[in-house]
Amino acid sequence: MLCINLNTNDPFFNLAIEEYFLKNNKEEYFILCVNNPSVIIGKHQSGHLEINTKFVNENQIPVIRRISGGGTVFHDNGNLNFSFIRQSESGKQVDFRKYTQPVIDFLKSMGVEARFEGKNDLKVDGLKISGNAEHIHGNRVLHHGTLLFSTSLEMLRNSLRKDTSCYTSRAIVSNPASVINLNEKMSCFQDINEFRSEMMNYFLKNFSDNVPYKLSPQEILQAESIADSKYRTWEWNWAYGPEYTFENSFEINNSFHSCNLFIKEGIIRESSIEGSDQMKSISKKLIGCRHMVNDLSGVFWNENIYLTEKDIYNFF
């Protein structure tokens, strides 16, 4: 395999280079990268259902859809991402144990006993350290996973939605789990960079066909193109997700209100608001609006309804 240490923390680019390598050649790769704070949702998930919209919006944390299935994960500079892109025999591509075993072996060599549990998790002492997902393209497989090393667990918890009762959808829903950082289990690394270097060295030393590789200028250009045309777009990250219904009851300006929104392809297709006459009057104006904070705020503003920052999140 070609072993790559990506030198960018841009999650849009790092997801794009995986897709480029998966779909455009027959080489096999092992990739390590660390991303800036971001929430990465599965291909078949609904963004707002998974995230704490208020917290993510206020902290300017990007929400990005990946091409693989599975649940939502939080990335930051304390989380190490690993990826395998390999040729695979037809019918045998999906194999989470196969691709997580080398990671388990590496952690064992560092004195940490990790286990594969459930559908796609690695755990230490019953606490999750890694979530994994896969995507098949012809006879090639992309397997990628996370390794919580020194992630801000407070940011992780605050970024993800705890109460999903307002949403009804056929979307894949994440299965929350208690987590732990690996640096609580190992004291041999000062920071994630040392941990990352050791992991790459392990894969280079213990597998004879593994060699280091650096991206070519052409590969960088191709990945940037995919990042711009796909991973940085609202159409992919939000509109692609399954349709959903949002229902909520709340108080605005001392009046009780309830709303019912139906969203398809990221757009509000049906809207009903009960409560004050002013809010009732705007209900149909929301139809055709993107279900995004700034878009809804703009509609209310244009109708001279000045909601507080807190109020607008009643619609998410």
C-alpha cells in the first residue's frame, strides 16, 4: 500500500482525496489525517437531526456529508483519522473486522487493549475510541475510521443533538455511545503528532509492501476540484439527505406557538404555524425556503418579524 500522511487539516479536502483515490485508480492506500473541528455525517443521514444546530452554528463548525454510511462523528485536532482504500473480491468488500484488526494490533503494541464491538466500533474498557464506516465502489473499498486521542469531549458532546423527538425521518440515526480519549490510557506520547507518527511508522515497518507516498500536484488539484464541487456545497451536505418532518411547540413574545414543517431535498415543502396572527401569516412564506438558520431568519426579517437569536432555533 501507499502510505500517506496528509499535511492539511482541511476536512473538505481530506474527504475529497479519499473519493478521488477510490474512484480513479487501482492503487491501494493507507492514509492518516487530522481535521479541523467539523461534524461529519453519514451519507444517509439528515444533518439537523444529528447536530446541535445552535451550538454548531454559533461556533462555525462545518457539517460535511461523507460518501460512506453509518453515524455522525465529531472531528478536531485531537482526533486521528485513518483510511484504507483497497481492491477487494466481489461480495467480500464489507469487512469491518478485517480493516480494524491492524489498528487493534497497533494499539496493542502500545499497551492498549482495544476490542471490536457492535457493528463498527472499537472500544477500550467498554468505552468507544473509534467509529468506522465503509463505501464500496466496484471492486474497491474505502474503509475509514476515527481514533479519539485528545479530542475535546465537551465540544464533541455539545455538537451532537441529544433530543431528536422533534424530528421524524427514515434517515439513518446515530447510536450514541460513551467515549474515552486514548491519551487517558497511554502516557508514552506528548501529543497527537507523536501518536500519529508512531502509527505511520508501525504500518511502514510491519507490512513489507507498504511504502511512503506524497500527493502529486495533479492529485492535489483533482481533490480540490472534488472538494469545491461537492464537499463544500449545501447541495451535498444538506439537500442530499432524506426527507424529514419537524414538529415543535414553543413560546415567543409570551404567546404559545406550534409549527410543523416538511422538508425534502433541504427545502421546506409544507409549513404550518399555529399561534399569533403574525406568525400564522408567515407560515406559507416559509415554503420554498432552505431549512437553514440564515435562510429562515431572512424570511422573518423581510416580513418585519424580528425574532431573537434564541427564537429562531425553535424551528430547528
